[in-house]
Amino acid sequence: MVRDVGIAEDLAQDALVIALDRWPETGIPDNPGAWLMTTAKRRAIDLMRRNKLRDQKYVEVAHSTYLYTEEEIDQSLDGEIGDDLLRLIFMTCHPVLSQEARVALTLRLLCGLTTDEIARSFLAAEATIAQRIVRAKKTLSANKVPFEVPEGEELQDRLSTVLEVIYLMFNEGYSATSGNDWIRPLLCQEALRLGRVLAEIASQEPEVHGLVALMEIQSSRFKTRVNNKGEPILLMDQNRSQWDRLLIRRGLAALERSRKLGRSLGPYSLQAAISSCHAQAPTAEETDWIRIAALYEALSRVTPSPIVELNRAVAISMAFGPAFGLQLIDELNAEPSLDGYYLLPSVRGDLLVKLGRYDEARTEFERAAAMTRNERERTLLLNRAAESGVEKEGN
């Protein structure tokens, strides 16, 4: 109605404030979503009145809004997408914006991520992401983009963006950018829920099942990723007997569905295949690192990125020895996008420990600790730095 994301945000907040004021007295309505929508629409009409926008468009909108019952408004929102949040994500991922702008705006508006957290996902400066979001809002406003639920081919055109939004939402929950918690399970659970709903809607899309498979398998490790004090436990040290076997079975089944659709594996399916190697290994020592290295090689061809190369270096070090991995890591030191990315010195420190170069390892762990903004991660890295000093003395 208002053709402006910023104003729409304000109207939505107004509706929520009104609900917080009224619902404790009147009770929550039978259809709270429709109630909020009606309230927000009426606030929009009030705004139009105050701005004296008394054109035919206003008359039509006002007439249609006041004639609809709350039930009819709710029914009008139902379309091909039956989930409220997923429907909003499809609406916000509008093709008038670039892929990166769509993802950043949607993560900020709908998925609960801060600008800082989004910046880490893109390996970009926070100011760059903030400007990207502001420009996206202005573009939508300038083009008077209608926020409507896409259908058919239009829905298909937005699918890759929606998948990226859900993927990055899950990643932030799996490894938090900052704060006192290493993981945010509720954020992961919501991303997984959206993925499962999307798999029902787009059942013939292999990458949808690939993403679901990846999230199912990764979620199976939550109980073992931190100890009872909330301290991180690295993958190789986790008690695999406590991994959730039901989630693993669901993930493997989703990966099989992706494969049966008969297309070459995309980035999410390849990552799910990598996760399945860990899930199917009875012990850390029995992990098929050669296969994982090959899958990362395939992933680097499909979606080349410094992060993929960093992970590939880890896999190669596990498969063929730390010296080979360190050579690849040192080549990544020249990658500008990894400046300030704490996992680069962290991985390098780990490889140096395996090579017996403890002084250098300690320096790398301390450098990584200075880069991370997550308190749990910082403590882990400082502990590893201290352990490197102890190992040197022991040798």
C-alpha cells in the first residue's frame, strides 16, 4: 500500500504496540495475524489521510480494506506458500534488487540478524552491508514495488535467493558471530523448519532437499557442540554416540531425494554430502577425508570462494598431511576478503601444532582470538594458545 519499506516497518511496529496495549485486556484474537494486518492497513490509511493523498488509489484501498473481514484478509494472504514467515521472505526477495541486496535486506528485516552478523556472512565490512540495505530500501521505494506473494515462475525465480537466506540464517545459529553463546539453536531450528516447509512446496528442486539435508545433519550435533558450561567442543572431540540419529537419518533421506532428481549436485547438496561423511563415520579416525577433499574440490568449482578453499585445505591436511594443508592456507593469506577472518589464523595454528611448530601456532591462535567477537570462541582460542606453549615446553 505505501510502497516504502521503511514506512511499512513503522506501520508494522505501530500495530504491534497497539496489540501489546489491547490484547492483555481483550485477549488474543482468534486470528492474530489477520488482526495485525487489519490494524496496520488502517494505520496506513490514516497516514494517507494525513498526507492528503485523496486520489482514486486511496479510495479503492480504503474501500477494500474496510469491507474485508479479518477472516477474509487472512484467506487473501494464503497462496502457494502456506507459512507466514516463508511467504514474507519470498515477498522481500524481489528481483528488482541484486541477489546480495535481496539476501541482506531479508536477513535484516525478517530473520533477526544484525548488520554485523550479515557482514560476516558476506565477508564484508559492516558499513558496506548497512549501505547495501539502505540502498535496497530506496530502490524498492523508488520503483514503487508491490509486495505481493509470487506465484508460478516468479516464485521459481526467487528460489535461489530464499535458499541463501535460510542457509545464512542457519549458519549464524550454528556458529554465532558475537555474544556469550557459541551456538543459537532456536535460530537453527527456525531455519530448518522453513527448509522443511519449502521442501514440501518445491519438492522437485534438488537443492531444496540438499539444504534440508545439510541442516538436518548439522543439527544432529547440537548436544555435543558445547559442554554443560556452554564451552565449545570441536568436531573431532565430540561424542558421536550422542549425535541425534533421527536427524541424521532424515538428513540422509533428504540427500537421497536430492540425488534421485537426476541433476548434478549443487552447493547445498555437496555440503550435505560432506556432512554425511562425518555422520556416517563411527569415529573421528574413520572419517573418509579423501572423499571429503574431493567433495570440496567439486564445491570449489560450483561456488568458488575463499571459505570453500579454507575448508578444502583442512580436508587435504587431514587426508594427506598437515604440510599440504599449510601450503594451501599460506596461499590464502593474500586473499583480501579473509583479512580479519579469525578462522584463517585458527586453522593455520592447528596445522602448525601438528607440525610441531608451537611458537608459531601460539601466535596464530592469539591472533585469531583477537579477531573473533564471540566470547566462547575467544576463550577456546586463548586456551589453545596456552596449550601450544605447554606442548613446546614438554618437547
